[in-house]
Amino acid sequence: MARFIIQHTYKQGPEVFWKSMQDLVSNPAAAAPLADEMIKIGATPIVTYNNYVHGRTDGFCCVWEAETAEQVTAALRLLGIDQTLNNDIQRVDEFQWAPFMEALLKERSPA
């Protein structure tokens, strides 16, 4: 699976989007069929970085896994996200800093 970062910007303001997401995740009966469809499409969300709760109103980003950007686009359409957000989908490689930093700190710590 590939990783994709999506830079989202709001079409109608952040309140509209975050209210719709809150409604969705607070209703597992409605969310479960959508999750099943996303799995069938082959795209799954991994993490959302929500900076709106910290005062940012210009956008936010998410990380998804899929084979292609088209699968991510199809999942966003299924969720109706394309109606409230502009979505800049970018395939990315990932570098994990934690192991590097841990090794560096261990090397520099007194024995």
C-alpha cells in the first residue's frame, strides 16, 4: 500500500465540515457501511491532523493508505468530502525520525 497526504482546504468554512464529521463518527450505524465501502474501494484513512481546534481555519491534512490516488478520490466522493473540501492528494514516502533520534540520543548520553 502507498501512503497519501491530502491537503484539505474548506469550500464552505470549517464549521460545516467538522459538524458533518462529528455527526458521522458519533453514529456508528451510519459510519459502518461507509467504512465497508471504503475498504472495498481500497482506500482507508490513517490519521487526521485537526488544527481547527487550535484556531486554524484555512485547512488541515490527512494521511490515507491506498494503491492509487484514484482510490482515495473515490473514497472522498463516497463520504461527500468533495462537496465541502478541496483536496490536494499527494503520494508520499515516509521517513520515521524516532529511531534516528533515539540512536543519536543514546550515542550522546553519558555511560
